[in-house]
Amino acid sequence: MAIAGEEANLSSHIKCFAHTINLATQKGLKCAGSTRLLGKVRRIVSFFHRSTTGTAVLKEKQRLLGIPEHKLKQDVITRWNSSFDMLERFLEQQAAVCASLMDKKLRKLANYLHTLNENDITVAEDMVKLLAPVKTATTIMCEEEQPTVSVIAPLQAKLLEHFTVTAEDSSVIIEMKQAMAKDLEHRYVDNDTVSQVENATAHSSADKTSDDDPEFMPVSQAETTEEEYAPSSKKSKPLEDLFGDTFCTVDPSQAVKTPKELAHAEVVKYRDTASLNSGGKVLEW
């Protein structure tokens, strides 16, 4: 497609960012440590999917332990987010899975399986924390009701920041972060693409400002009630999850304040009010 655009003298082709995220994440999941862990979890999940006895025992343990009776999820190699879902569900069902594998009904059937040790569980939890924002970014890029070119630059910057190695990271997480960051940071680097992406981001910010500013609103829209004009929280939820305080859909002046904040605001308002002169009216003041 890029070559076709060049031959037709069209502007440079902007590659799908969701696919770009997928390629970068696949690099991380192919690291030795993550591959080993996913292989362990995959074997356990496959056993419970194939064994009717194992499924029955798992449900029994779920009820005894008060764990949600969810099925384990099997991943698909071509879809990285399925590996994330598999790990997330396995961690949720970890206690029930461990108890099931120790049950006498499954000892002979599953004697080739080994439960994850404490270090494996820690790595699995860290992998879920690492991949959760990546899945959120993919969700944002799959939104059909809003243009997505304008969020490529901020999403890429946010993910690269998320992939920064910290002192608390294990060797597996460090390896994954470095592989994912190396692949992602070399995307969208040519001048034409950078220009288009940055322009889209700037125009999106300007449009949002004009939409939120009453001076730019049509009279009919400005006069609507707050309930009628309330934005949909469902649409912005993934952005809030990923960007946190840097992406806020609520006017700070309309946010609920604590009693201490209300008292402070009242004192400031009192101090800023001009003093009453000798001939002034007390009730009006």
C-alpha cells in the first residue's frame, strides 16, 4: 500500500498503529523468559480444556474456595492479547488450579504437569501489569466512532514511557520491555509521517478546546442542560485508564470538593471581597 501511494504521488501511508502495537508486543512475548512461562501456563490450561474430569474437579474447587466459576482461557499464538487474557484468568483461578492438580482424582492424569512456583507467579503478575496498558491502547485504536490518527503520537509516547526499565523489574520484564521499546521507537520516524501524525494531534486538541469552550458553542447547544450535554463516559474510559490524570473529561471547577477545600475557598472568597464602606448596605454586601 505504501508503494502504491508513492506511485500515485499521494501523501505517505500511515501504518495501522494497532498492528504496530501487535508487532512490538509479539517481540516481547518471544523473549526466552516469557516464552517459558507462557508454555507452562498453556500446558496446564490445555489439560483442563481436554479433560472432563479435570473440568469437574476445577469447578468443585472453585465452589469450595469461593472463586468465580470461570473457565480457563486458551491463547492463540497469532493474537498477543489472548496470551494476556490467558495469564489474567490463570492468576484469578490460581488457587483453584493448584488445588485441582493436587486432588487424588487428577494426580495420575496430570502427573506430567507442574504448578507454577512463587517466582513464576510473580513474573506472571508483572507480565499482566506490563501488558495491561498495551491492551488498553489497542482498545483505543479499535474505536470506530472517533478518528484515531490524532492519538498515535500520545499513545506511542505513553507506551515508550511505560516500557522504561526500573530497578524493581525482574530479568524477564527487563528483557520484554527492551524488546518492545526497541521495536516501537523505530516506528513513525520518517519526516512525512511524523508531520502528519503531529498535525492530526494538534488539530484534535484544538477541536476539543473549541468544543468545550462556551464561546465556540452554538446558542442552542450552550443553553442545553448539564444532563443533556453530559459526555459519554464509556467512550473516554480507555483513555482515562491509560493516561490517568493527564486525560480528564471532567471540568476541575465542577469536581466534588472536600469540606476542607470548600472552607478554604470560602475564606479566599471573603478575603478577595472589597471591604464595606461606612455608607454601604450590609445586606447587599
